[in-house]
Amino acid sequence: MAINQRKAEEKKQEEIIERRAPPGDVVYKAIYAEGKHELERNNLELGLSGLSAGLSMGFSMVGEALLRAHLPAAHWAPLLSKFGYSLGFLIVILGRQQLFTKNTLTVILPLLREKKMAMVANVLRLWGIVLAANLIGAFIFASLIEISNAFSPEVRNAFLVMGQSSMNAGFADILVRGIVSGWLIALMVWLLPFAESARIWVIILLAYVIGLADLPHVVAGSAEVFYLVTAGAVGFWVAMGAYVCPALVGNVIGGVALVAVGAHAEFVEADEKLK
């Protein structure tokens, strides 16, 4: 009888351990390991995966535009249409493609631990390749949907409206709101390792908030402004200077300074155990 009670108690303790949230240092170690893995990937792998991510992120623009085109012009319409903005993030993150802001947290943790010039060079290599590939993919996607007439006039008009809305904000405004966007994306990365069956909802809800608040994302937003470029509404360098650059700076500050550095400080003890 005592043996059965002991077994029942052990089973109950196992269930408690399984149900409780993982300790912060466990999450830290999981993201640290992912960052180390990403830094070991070669240039070709990073470039091809980054190109795929840039193309895939174009579906955030398509998803939102499709909903915009089929919803009435009501003040509540964005509450529904912005769910389409999550589409590109779902494809990229679940497909494990290389998205620039998705890497800002994971690869910074190994850098903060080692603090060597070789590590700095490796991080810059990864960032440069992934960012360039993402933007090229976004530009190709925007070009293809502009010249192919694959979408109805209503949807194409929604593309233009979305691009113009992104371009209308000033440099400083895009930069500041880009910081918040970068913070949320990096937090998404932090939440995903142990989200399990809730992974899809974590991605959808955080991406939805980013879209609903019109927070700039350097890749998803670039697909929108690049559509304006391919349609002849704005020049390429105007789009780069007015939107891509401030969104990039803001996303980097939000993803690295506000999340990665804070996480590193919070879990410095766990970081020491990794050495």
C-alpha cells in the first residue's frame, strides 16, 4: 500500500514539473544554443534561407490586402484585416527560414558571452547576408505581384494604400515605432522555444499587435514600400532612406538593446554555467 502511495506521489510530482513553466535559465540556454547553431551555418545556407524568408514575408502584405479588399470601409475593419499580417510571420517562423529580426536575439547571446572580434565578425556576417537576402526576396516578391496581375484591382489598390501608409510616417516616427516592433519580435523568439502547442498563437497574436499598431518591420514593411517602387509611385532610394533605414535601425535597437541585453543581464548566472 505504501509503495502504491509513493508511486502515486511521484507521478503527481512529475505532472507538476511537466505543467509548470520552464525556468528562465532553461529558456536562455535553449535560445543560446539556437544562436550558436545559426552562427555555424555557411553563407549559401543563410543566403538561400534568407531569400526564401524575404519572399515569404510578402504574404503578410498579401494576407492583409486580401482581407482589406473584402471588408467594408468601416472603422472596425483593421481589427480583422490585420490578422492577415500574421501570415508571412507564420510561414517564415514555422518554416525555420532566416528572418533578420528573428536572429537579433539568438545570435547576440553568444556574442555577449564571448565578446571576441571573431564572434563580432561572425554576427555581422550573418546579419549582413540575412538582411540583404531578405530585402532582395521582398523586392522580388513585390515586383512579381506588380507585373503579373495575379490579384484583382481592389487588392492591388490595397497594396498601394498600405505602401503609402508606411511611407507617410516621418523618419523619427518610424525609428521609434520600429524599436517597439523589434522588441516584440525578439520577445516572440524568447517565448517560442517552450510554447509547444501554443506556438501558432504566439506568432499570430504578437504579429497581429505589430500590424494593428502599424509598427514598422524592416522586411514585411519593405515588401509594401517596394511595391510602390515597382509601381513607379516612389523611387528606390527614397524608399530605402525614408522607410527601410529607420525601420532597420529601430528594429535592431528594439531586438538587441531592449531584449537581448536585458535577458543576458537577468540570466548571467546561467550564462556562466555554460562556460
